[in-house]
Amino acid sequence: MATISQPDLQKDAVAGETRADGEETALRMAALESCLAGLGSLMVAYSGGVDSAFLAATAHRVLGARMLAVLADSPSLARRDMEQACAFAELIKMPLRIVATDELERPEYQRNDANRCFHCKDELFAVMGALGAELGFSAIAYGMNADDTRDFRPGQRAAVQHAVTAPLADAGLTKAEVRALAKAAGYSLWDRPAAPCLASRVEYGRTVTREVLEQVEQAEKCMRQLGFREFRVRHHGDLARVEIARAELPRALTMEMLDSMTAALKKAGYQYVTLDSTGFRSGSMNAILPADILARRGA
């Protein structure tokens, strides 16, 4: 009788898990398509990031002319991100409307406390709601995925208040699944690093101004020109705290590169430049928030 070795059993188990995972993702994708079809017509809050782009592209495929991607143009959106968002929409021939949002004029947004994202999304969804009423769209959606429900994201509260749906999360699709599906669909942005708004780089309690956002944008442009792909320049007034993905950190740890980074970021307006030895972590600014606030997942 032939025997099956332990490595063979492990390979079979991994293959089985892979097939099961693929089947689960396919079921979630079918649920997403069914959800979108049931909405009738839809506007998607579109930033050009992987989640919103995949949601918008899928809605366009399912609903055709009965969907509209809406891109908010404000000082908190880096020009590079706007250009990439417009390019993707043009590539897949997806209808796109660019609207102006004025969250930067709101004192409660400028104050930059833990609820900043609420005020940003509240402004966006109010603008989209008015546009939807004018154009006759029945629903609004945004790109929250299933993983986002476990993080501190005050913008979710604004979505609830404006009756904005989250089809990716409702279908149970995680960030990894969205990236995998985007790759399978042939979207070159499938592995694009996350790019939240520029205001997310500013430490809580420091006033958000147009000048601060422009400084952050220029500093991150300098980092890209130095060849880094996944990073953040955190704004602490005169101090720039640079977070670089750990896989890229070794390249930063030479005197030549440190001197180049320092010179570039000082040219962007910072007096002091520091490299965070922990590396890049999404949402690191939240670490200073009180535990009772962080406990409000999706608050």
C-alpha cells in the first residue's frame, strides 16, 4: 500500500485551503455584484485608491451608465493622486465627475482632533447627496472594506448619517481580497500603496492649513524622487518624521541617503528631519489617542 508522506499531506492541506479561500472570495464577489445591481443607480466616492477604484470599476461594469464616480478635489488630495485617479477612470472609460469640497474651511476640520475624518467625510457626502438629487442617482457608496471595520475611522459615522453604503464591507471583502480581485481584473493599480489624504500626516492638535498640506505633499514628492515607494512624511511642525516600509529601510540607512533625505526635506521647509526606526505603519498617528477613543471601531 502506498503511503502519503507528511509533506504531501501538508501540500494537500495548503492546496485545499487555497481552493477554499478562492471559493469564498468568489462568493463574496458575487455578493458584491448582486448588491450593486440591486441599487439601481449609484454614485461612488472615488479617490483612486485600490478600494474605491475597484468598487467604482465593478459598479461601472454592473450598472453601466447608471453609475458615476465622484472625485473630491480639495487641498488634502495630492495632485499626483488626482492625476492617477483621472487616468484610471479614462483608461476604463468610467464616467467621472470632479467636485470641489470645502472641508478646509470648517473650523472643526482645521482643529484636527480625533474627529477630523468625520468632518471631511461629512462634507464629501453632503456634496455628493446634493449632486445625486440633482442628477437622479438613488444611492451613494464608498470604498470601506471588511478590514476597515476593525480600525478607528470616524468617517464611518458620517457614512451612516448620510445613508452611504459600503458594498465591499457588506460583501465581506478584505483588503487582500480586493487587491487580488483587482489584479485578476488586470488593473495595474492592484498593488498601489495606500494613499490616505494629506491631512492624515499632520499630528493631532496641530492646525491643518493649505500651507501645511502643500508642505507635506512636497516632502513626499521628494521621497518618491529618491526612489522610495511605501512611506509617510509625518508633520510635527518644524520636524518631519519619516516612516519607511521596513523592506525599504536598509536603503535609507546609509549616510549618503540620510544626507539626501535631510537636504530634500529641509528644502521642503522642515528644520529637522528624523527617520522613524519602527518603519512605516498605517495610522501611526492614532497611537497617541486615548484608549477609549481607539476602542470606538468605526466611530
